[in-house]
Amino acid sequence: MIDEEFKKDCKIMRVPNDWTTPYKKREQNRRYYQKNKKSVLEQQKKYRKTLKGRKAQKKYDISKKGKERRIKYKHSPKGRKTNKKYKHSIRGKETEKKYQHSSKGKTAKIREYSKRKKRFPIELSVEDMKFIKHRDNMKCVYCGIELLTTVPKGHQQQLTFDHIVNNGATDPSNLVLCCFPCNDSKKDKNVFEWCKKQGKPVPKIILELIKNG
Ligand SMILES: [Zn+2]
């Protein structure tokens, strides 16, 4: 049997058992924070600047909880506002430029472009096709070879359409008739540079079309 008076004096015995449960501890911390808000915040600020604090912050950023919290903040009204402000700042513009030149940014751009292309399929109408064939007289604009519609794919005289300006419009103002070998070697290169390399003059039709916009 333990003496009641001894129980009162002994520090270990006096501490109630459930005082150590997490809930009670949290409650105690909260009460302490409410009472000494200023000093606690200052202490936290100091801690974040230390090496230990920075390491902890890094660990938290990588964790699942940290990522979720960041995403939540990003989509909140406050987060959107700060994001907008950062984008228009000098530092934000610089990072954007850096990202666009990185390999990650480039692949993202290509992915977006192919997505857009899928959403808005660009196809040439039959009337436009007829118009281009008539205008270019069924001949390759670059080499002058006569084109046929009855030959198999990859044949020298296969009729293809070539975009003058790559990624430009798919209509008669930006399309010319072209044979398969010419189209295959030009691909998406600049017309003027490609013609110079081939040692050919730039076709008159192309000059006219570019002039007319
Ligand atoms: Zn050709």
C-alpha cells in the first residue's frame, strides 16, 4: 500500500496517466500557442533558417502531405493571386523563359500541339484540292515533274501537298503541289533556305502567295 501523502509529494505519481495521450498533448500545445502566439511564430521563423529546419522543410516538401497541401494552395483564390503576381514579375518571366528552352518544356509544348491538332482536325476540302491542282497545273512546283494520282505511295510522281509555312494554314494560300521526293527532302524546313541548298530558284507561285499573305 502506498501512503496517500507520499502520492501527493511524488512527482511521477502525481502526473495523471491520460495527460500523456496525444489528444491531451495537442490540446496543451494549442492552448500554449494561443497564449504566446508572437513568440512561437518568431521561434518558428528562427528554426526555419537553421540547417535542421531547412532539412525538415525539404523533407516535408517531398512528402505526400506537403505536395497535397501545395496543390490545394495553388488552386485557392489566394494562391492564384500570388501566382499571377509572380508570373508578371521579372523573376517569373526569366524562369518561364528558362523552362521553355529546357527539354521538359519543349516536350510539353509538342504534346500540347499534338493535342490541339487532335481536337481540331485540319483537313483539306475537295474543292480546295481541285483548285490547287488546277492552279499548279498538276506539276511539282519545285522540280516541274508531272504528277499522277494513280501511282503507289512513295513513287517519284506521287502527288502530295506541301505547306509553304510549316504549322501554317491548311488552305490554298499555304499549299502547293509537290512530288514525293521534293516533299520528303523539304519536310518542315524553311522554303528559302531549302531552295538555296538545292541550288534552285524559289518558285514564282510561292513568292506570289507569300506576298499576298
Ligand atoms: Zn518535285
